[in-house]
Amino acid sequence: CNTRRKKFDLSPLREADEDLVSEVNLSNPIMTEEEREEIQQELAKLEEEISTLRQVLSSKEKQHAELKQKLGITPLSELRNNFSRGWHDMQSSTAYKKTSETLSTAGQRTSAAFNTLGTAISRKFGDMRNSPSFKSFEEKVENTVSTIKTKVGGTGTGGSFEEVLSSAANASSQDTPTNLTDTSERPC
């Protein structure tokens, strides 16, 4: 078995081999000089056509800008039109419609919940106001206010808030009552 192996040439490349490798075109190894010239001529034609098309495009862009200017179309108005067109397109999309319907339903449910909550709170305040403890508190406040009014200057409502306060201060400095609910002692 060992005697029948092929021997491979592991020697380094020679200069002639390197020249041969550099001359070989890996993409198209069989290209002739005539084909190469044809391709170069075609490439030159394409470059010339591209240059011509760029000039034509530039001329058309200038003409386009001039026509827009004559019509009074400014970049700002064009942007505004594009924005409104985009907004309209978005509003007419099915995703927007579904989202809008969902949000509308959620808003209706939320407002109904707040109405129910407001009604419940109003009912609780009404119940609290009708309770005996609140009525007792309310009577005490009314009695205190009426006592202060009579001590300050009779039953009349005359004067501004500042006048009432100043007269209350004068009344308290002249006579310090021991019992606020006793209305028999009235200063003259």
C-alpha cells in the first residue's frame, strides 16, 4: 500500500507559473483582445449616455422648479399638502379606524363609570348631610355664627368682612364673654 502512493510536487511556484497566473482573468479566462475592445467601447458609450441623462435630468428639474414658482407652490405649501395627504391616508386606514373605534368605546365606558361614581358620591354626601351628627354640627355652627353676629353689631348684615372683623375685635377687647351661647348680655 505504501509503495503505490502518488508523489505530489510540493515545490514552490516558479516564476513562469506566477506569470501565467497573473495573465489569467479569473472571471472570463477565454476573452480575446477584440472582445475586450468591444466591452471598453460599450462602457464608454454607457458613460456618455449617463452623462447626457444627467444633463437632461438637471434641465428637467430646473423647468420643474420654474413651473412650481409660476404656480406659487412653495416648499412650505408642498410640505403642508404632503402632510395633509398623509394625515388623510392615515385616517382612512383600517388600523386607524379600528383604534379610533376602540378608544371611543373605552371613552364612553370611562365616562359612564365616572358618572356612576359621581352619583354614588353625591348620594353618600346626601346621606351624610341627613345624618343626626351632621345636623347637630350644622346647628352648632349656625348658633356660633348668629352669636358672633349679635355680639358684633346686631342682626343686620351691614358692612364688609373687614368691618365685621374689626368690630368683632373691638367687641372682644371691651367685653370677653364667658358663654358664647348666652344672648342676654348684649353690649350697647
